[in-house]
Amino acid sequence: MILHEQIASQLPSWRERYKSLAKEHGEVVVANVTVGQVIGGMRDIKSLVTDISYVDPATGIKFRGMSIPEVLKALPKPRGAKIPYVGGLYYLLTVGEVPTREQAEAVETEWAKRADVPDYVFKMLKSMPRETHPMTLFSQAVLALQNNSVFARRYHEGMKKDVYWEAALEDSLDLTAKLPVLAAFIYRLKYFGETKKPKYNARQDYGMNFARMMGVADVKGYAELARLYFILHSDHESGNVSAHTMHLVGSALSDPYLSFSASLNGLAGPLHGLANQECLGWLIDVKSHMGGVPSREQLYQFAWDTLNSGKVIPGYGHAVLRVPDPRFTAQMEFAKARFPEDELVRLADLVFDVVPAVLKEQGKAKNPAPNVDAISGTLQYYYGVREFDFYTVLFGVGRALGVTPNYVWARALGMPLERPKSLTTAMLEDVVAKAAAA
Ligand code: CMX
């Protein structure tokens, strides 16, 4: 398999670099940790390593060193399409090089071969109460697939440590291949009561398959959006909740299914992936309060009313970024190029104009600019996917494309069990007292 060969050829030099850092430079200090960071969610503590993506606070995400516009330009595209193959992105994240058309298509072919989902998973989903949140269903479906894990089976057969990554890659390809099928099935089941098993078509790419299985009206248009959405949501370095959860659980040598199901549970939180459903809800609230797209003044007042009622403005702010999220910009460009007159797109654009100033006036948010969620729901809404609570599932399909290559490389480099140290409150107070006395 193409990804296997590429990783195998790079592995000796990566292992050498990694080993040298650990063995020869293990005592070098990277950074100091403050009390504020310890009690403040470990914010900004430099304590994870990944070469797959990096979030620069001043410019946003880089995938293997490439900005989003560079990635969208460089990756090969299906014929007649403007948005690249998802398989090409997977190749880039896993291998670290821009693939040729053949290489991107080889990943797509690999997914098509592995997309079949066993019947018992659909049965399990059908037996769940209809009101179950789609993220719960999605995470359960991933967990239900775990008994197919090559990693778990081979581990119990005594697999050697230096080939863990090969089993991890097998599972990662199997898992990512099945996610569009699972997500589309959950969508059709939950909102339309349909129980037919979706069929992956080997002649269509990942995005087109997803669009068709979702049953939207404009399959071609939605396939473009699906590709863009999955690419943009794939990775955001390692400290965010979903990526870090995958890494942490994986560090216990839990297989990719166990780890990704946990990752999805983190993504389901309102401060993380669930924000996209809340953001669109807020935009629609604005629209229904004002009977359409409001004036700047009305929007300014509405934003202040939201803040004064103790709520956050969803889609704005970020733990690391200090500029508009380039993932927001890419989606806004997509919308403006295709349906600039759409009311919600115009409203999202107006919000982008007004809300940062309101947040600046309030003076709390460190970053008053929009994040990825400020627009993503609006695009789904346009194509008729209007069930807000489903949006995090879409984020989950995308996120798998980043966290699984990270998992593979973590096993390839022999990354150890994660085990930070905790202190008691009294110990921290003691640290503070000693610092004051010094
Ligand atoms: N509206 C109102 N207040 C906000 C705000 C917003 N959009 N963003 C930040 N703040 C407030 C915080 O609530 C915090 O207030 P307190 O001091 O009273 O607790 C203060 O500003 C400082 O927060 P921060 O350091 O700037 O932001 P954090 O790193 O703590 O949190 C985030 C980041 C994204 C959770 C926060 O900006 C937020 O809640 N935004 C709205 C929800 C959202 O859009 N989430 C999507 C995240 C995207 C992703 O997961 O990828």
C-alpha cells in the first residue's frame, strides 16, 4: 500500500532524530510552566510533538508546513472539481509530501476497498432511541467496529513494537474509509427514519460518495463542500481536545477505534466541536428577531444583548489563534464564490464586520476574530443539511483524517504512555509562597 511504503522509507531518519532528542538532549529546558498555566487548562504549555500540523497564532493552521490556500491549490482535484481529493490531503498529512494525482487516487481506491461496514453496526444504530444525539451514535458506531481492529488482534498475538505503526495504519485506513458511510447512515436514519445501508461507489471519490449517501439535492455542489469541510477540519495541531484525546488514549496502546471513539466524545463538547451547531443557531436567532438581515446597529445591539445575558458569541474567539481563522476565510470564499446572495451568508459576513469590535469593546476575549465554526453551519444549511446537531458528526469525519496519521506516527516513533504530574492546591500555594520569599 502506497502510504505504507512512504512511511517505511522515511522512518529510519525520523527515528534517529527522535532518539537523539530523547537520549542526548533530554535535559534541555523547553519552557517554564506558570501557576496560571497549571490552573488554566495547561494553556500554551509546550508539551506535545507533531509534525503533521502546526497552528501559528499569527497566521493559523499549516498542514505539513503549507497554509490552507497553498494546500487547496497544490492538491490534485477530481476532474471538473475545484476542491481537491480528500485522499490527497490524507496522503499529504501522512507522508508529508504533496501527492501526484495517481498517489491521491491510490488513497481513494484504498478507501473504496475498505468502506464496507458490517451489518451488526447498522443493527445496533437502528436499535438506539431516535432522540439519541448523532455524536453519541457516531461514537458508538466507531466503538462497535473495534472488534475488527488489526492493531488489537496483532498486539495480543505478540506484535513487535517496531511494527505497531503498520497495524495502526491498517486500522486507520479501515476506519477513515467507513466513516462517511456511518455518518450518512446516521443522518438518514435519525432525521428521515431510513434504514437502508448506504453503498460506497468505487468510481466516485470520498466527497462525492458522502454527498450521494447523504441524499442531498445538489450532489455535485455538496461534494465540493464535503471535500472542503473534511480537509479544513482534519487537523489543528495536537493540543485541542479531540486531537489530544486521540493521542492520550492511543498512548495507552488502545487501538485507533478505541482512541477515536474517545476523541469524538471530546469533540461533542460545547466548547469544542459542538460550537458549530450553536453558531448557526445564533445566526438564525438574529435573523428571526430582526425579520431578516439586520442593520449594523441592530446587530451591534443584539451582540451586546447576548454578552450581557452571560452567553458567549459562538464562532468567535480561539484558545491559540489571534487572527481570523483561515478555515473561516476559506469557507467564506467558497460561499461568496457560489451563493453570495444567500441571506445567512450575508448575515455571517455582517457578523464578521460587527462582532469583533463588540468583543474588543468588552475586552475579555483574547481573540475577537471568527473561528472555523462562524460559517461552517451556514454552508451546510445552504445545501439543505439543516439538522444542526448533525454538524459535529461532519467535524468528526474530518477530524479523523488528522488524528489517525498522528496516531500512526506516534506508534512509529514509539511515543510513550502520557503521564503528566499533578499537585495538590496546598502544594501550588507552597510554590507561590516560596517564589514570594525568594
Ligand atoms: N464571546 C464571549 N466571550 C468570549 C468569547 C466569545 N466568543 N471568547 C472568549 N470569551 C471570553 C471567555 O469566556 C473568557 O471569559 P471569562 O474570563 O469570564 O471566563 C475570556 O473571554 C477569555 O477567554 P480567552 O482566553 O480569549 O478564550 P479561551 O481560550 O478561554 O476559550 C473559546 C476559547 C473558543 C472556548 C472561546 O473563545 C469561546 O467560548 N468561544 C465561543 C465558542 C466557540 O466558538 N467555540 C469554537 C471553538 C473552535 C474549535 O473548537 O476549534
